[in-house]
Amino acid sequence: MSAEDVVGLSGEVVVASDPASACAEWLCQRARSHRTRPDRFAIALAGGTTPRTLYVLLATPPWRERFDWGAWEVFFGDERAVPPDHPQSNYRLVAETLLAGVAIPSQQVHRMPADWPDLEAAADAYADLLASRLPEGPNRAPRLDVVLLGLGEDGHTASLFPGTPALEVRDRFVVPGEAPVEPRRRLTVTYPTLDAAAAIAFLVTGANKGPALRATAAGTTPAARVRPIDGELRWFLDEAAAEAMAAGS
Ligand code: 6PG
């Protein structure tokens, strides 16, 4: 199975036995030579289970020594409406895996305040934070250097779930999202924020993601609508996901 066998996904496709390492290598290059601001590397991280391996890898030698952690500025693409120490918190995942092992200044880590009772106010506060910390992208939304994304079995990405109002929002950078499973209440960046990024990477592993990848290649999922305006789009797949995608086509 190679990238040539994966047809229809927009952007560069990498199929690897160890996609977390392939993604780490790519992140290393982006962090070294593609920063919008010379002194900062602004990245929005994904939640869910898939990126855990990547986060642990980045915080472990030899990868840990390859990054200038003092330049990292960490944001989130989505968050569940739970406290930061909750087992389902995306912040907790990142704190326990990546942040525990590397020296990113705490004032450069920006948790989404999805535990506020008023999610609309939380969304606006995080949008203001993005706008105040980042330069403007080609569509005037805040431009992240990298956005790391996952893919759900239903084709969602970040907390942009099929059939939900968040998919249609063009005039806000962050909005409340609704998931069909618990925790249902979320915060999520919108397409304008994703599309303004300098680079986007999807990390997708496991045969269970085959149908969602196929639907994304056919253009019918929320993930398929992620289209950087002036940026790179990459897919890091393991062989199981790529094979399952190809098997059903
Ligand atoms: C989240 C996400 C979400 C995730 C996908 C894939 O908070 O749930 O950021 O978009 O990336 O649901 O999740 P898995 O990696 O657990 O399959």
C-alpha cells in the first residue's frame, strides 16, 4: 500500500507504517522553516485518541531535542465542555503527553475554555485570543502555522460534525459545536480559521476509518470541506486506514 493507491483526498498523502513519526518529521520541518512569525510556531492541536502516540513521541528523545519548544505557541482546534482535568478533555490529553515532557512556556499554551457555562461567550473569547495572538490569513481569519486534525468515523473533524450549524459559519472563528455522542457540547474552530492556516495535517489510523476516508475523498464529509486557501494540506495515514479505504472503493 502506498500513497498512489490512495485516490481522491485533496493534498499530499503519506502512507506509513509509523505515521506518527512521519508526522513528527514533517512538523520538524514546518517548525524550522515555515513560521509566519520568526519567533513563534503557532500550532492548533487535535483531541481524540489518535494523536496520543504523536504527542508522546514528540516529548521523547530523540524527537524532543529536535524542536525549539520555547517558540511553540499551542492552541486547540476543538474542546469538549468538560473541566481541564476530566478524562475526556483534549487539554488534559495534551498536558499529560506533550506538555509534561517539553518546555513550552505556560503563557504560550492556550486551552479552549469549553468548561464555561456560556459556550457562546467562551467561543468569542477564544476567537478574540486567536485574533490577538496571530497574524491575519488570506481570508482575514487568524493564520496558524499548523493545524493538526483527526477524522471521526462519521467524517467529522475538529468538532465540525455532519449536519450541524457550525459547518455553515463563515463569520466567526470559533463557535459552539454539537457532537452526536458525549460529551455533546463542544467548542470548535470554524472553516474560515482552518482554511486560513499555513498548513493542515490530518493524522488518521486504523481500518475503522476506511469508510470515512472514502467519503472524504468523495467530498461528502465535513473533513472534505477543509481547504487551505494559501497553505499546505497533508494526510498521514497508516496502512490499515489506507487499505480499508482502498478496499471499499
Ligand atoms: C475530538 C477531536 C476529533 C477527533 C476525531 C477522531 O475532540 O474528538 O478533535 O475531531 O480528532 O473524533 O478521534 P479519534 O482519534 O479518537 O478517532
